[in-house]
Amino acid sequence: MKRSSIRSPYLWAIVAIATVIVIAWVGRENYRPVITGTAAPEFKALTLDGSETTLSDFRDKVLLLNIWATWCVPCLTEMPSMQRLHEALEGEDFEVLAVSIDASLGDTDNAGRPGGDL
């Protein structure tokens, strides 16, 4: 007599494929498309000089909003590139707004490294 069909590699392949499909179907709600043409929610933040800025201060400009942290190595690596981009597009209705989620005012330098102002 043949062995149980539970040990069949074909059955395991079908079970694996079905599992992937079920996981993808259940998780599909977590992957929402980017919504274009709508306004971002308003927020307030402190600038390096201690004054308050809001998102609406950048109305009618292209804004690169970078949310970063001092412990995030890729975040720190991209800081010099964002600085160069800001310098290259200065005066072109383009702004870079880097918001640290963990550093206090004055805790980072111009490249995003701990120790000065950004």
C-alpha cells in the first residue's frame, strides 16, 4: 500500500502556496496606495532657533519632509545628500524639513551627527 498522502511533496507545495495566498489576502489592508491630491495633516515643530513652524508655512512649495532619529544609521548617512540637495535647489520653491524624533534642540550638528545644531 502507498504511504499516506500527507508526506507527498505536491501536497506540501499546495499547502505552502495556499498559506502565502491567505497571508497576502489578510495583510492586503495594511498596504494602502499613496493618496495624491490631498493635504497632509497640519503639525507644529520647533526650529533650531526655538521658533515655531507649521506645515502650512511651506504652502505652495515642494517640501521634502524627512523624519529621522539619531540612532538610525541610514538616516545619518543620507543627511549630507539632503544638505547638498537643499543647497542645489535653494530659491527654487523647494525646502527640506528634517524632523528628529529623538534629539532635543541643539543635540545634532549640520550633518545630523550628535553634538550641534542641524
